[in-house]
Amino acid sequence: VPTGYVTDNTDCNDTNIAINPTTVWYLDVDADGYYVSTSVSCTSPGANYNTTGGTSGDCNDNNALVNAAATEVCNGIDDNCNGQIDEDPTLDCDGDGLNLQQELTAGTDPLNPDTDGDGVTDSAELTDGTNPNDPCSLLITSQTISPSYDWGNLDCDGDGLTNLEELNANSDPNDPCSPVSCDLTIPQAITPNGDGYNDVFVIDGIENYPSNELVIFNRWGSEVFRVNNYQNDWNGKSMSNFSVWGEDLPTGTYYYIFDTKKDGAKALTGFIYLTR
């Protein structure tokens, strides 16, 4: 056999000793040194194949930062190709001061610094002793981020004002006696029969709201009484431009609107039963 000749004629590149029919080709699209598959052939199976090899174990061959040697970080993907996402328990993925293990224990969202949307971070709630999963369990003074839209529409203290309305009025959305004091009591009935008992409509605590306005309507929606700075002296007589002044109103159910005129406070409404 002449020098340089062999009996096997399957070589496709006789100028490169590394290229022959038994050459192993490694697919490494992102060129991070970690391949996803191999192929044996004399010619390259396609783009992104090399013969230099590398290490197997790339779970995302389109991202050079993802491979078996990568460090897990908070990004919602499996960086180190071990089948788990952000599994390092010491990571604080949402920057709220709690690591993944602490978030798991508290039942909070590790990717949301304010799980319940009340404007207080999860870690601050645990420090305060409030519930980071309950939007109405918080210390207003601990709010450091903007509360969620849903939280703003809640009425945590059940006083008829949304949380957002109370915040805008510098009121406490967790205090039913703010902005209107709980010492304000409106009766549900009067009996103006001259017996000296319950003859007038007395609102306890009204002295705290001297700028108040009281409006009373009959069952058909007609105004029968209106006055500013009400003095607890309505005795069941009409006193309105829409009815005969001084007329005794008949027994029945009436509707009132009492406005304290206090900033941020909604008018109080309800029914009064008048009987003689």
C-alpha cells in the first residue's frame, strides 16, 4: 500500500485527524461548555455542534447562565439544572427580609414582599406580630410600600369608609371610631306624645360636631326636616321648605341623613320610627 493510503475510504476530511466517521459531535448552542446531546458522524450534524466536547447536563441550551455548575438565584427558573427552582433556603427572592425557608414557614409568597397587599412587608408584619396573610391585620404606622388596589377598596373596620378613603383623610382604617367617634349614637325611634320621655330626637355626642347637618325624609322621599347645627330639638314636626312648617308629622317610618361635616367622614344614614 502506498505511503499515506489506507483501505478505508469513508473519511470525509483527510486534512484533519480529528474528523472521521467515528467523530463525536457535541451540541452546545449557548457555548457555555455544557452540551445537551451528541452525535457520531464524519460531518457536522448542523450548526452549534463542536468536537471539543464539554460536560453534559445543560437543561437550557439557549441560556449560557443556566447549566449544572450555575448558582441558583431568584429568577423563577432552574439555574443549576437540578430540577428545582430557587431552592436555596437562604435566598430572599423578594427582598422583604425573609428567606425562602422563613417564607415557607410563614405561608407567605416568596416572590411578593407584601403577600396580603396591605402596604406592610411580610417581615415587618412578623416583627409587629400581625398576620402577613390577612390584609386587615396590620399596623398603619408600618406601611412602607403602596398598598394594593384591592386593599384600598376594603373596609377593614366596617365603618362604611374604604381603607383608601380613610388613609386619604388621615384616618385609621382599622379603627371603627375614626374618623367619626363611636360616642355618636343615633336613636331609631321617637315618641313625641308630651310625656317627657323620648319626645325629641336626641343624638348623643352631637356636641362634638357643631357643623353638622340633619335632613329627614318621609316614606315617599319628601323632605320634612332640614337644619344645620342640629341642637337635639326635633319633636316630630315638619320644618322644611317642602312641607308646612310646624305641622305634626304622622306616625310612620322616616329616613335620616346626618352629616358630621368632618373631613373624610361619610354622612350617617338610617331610619327613625315616629309614633305618638
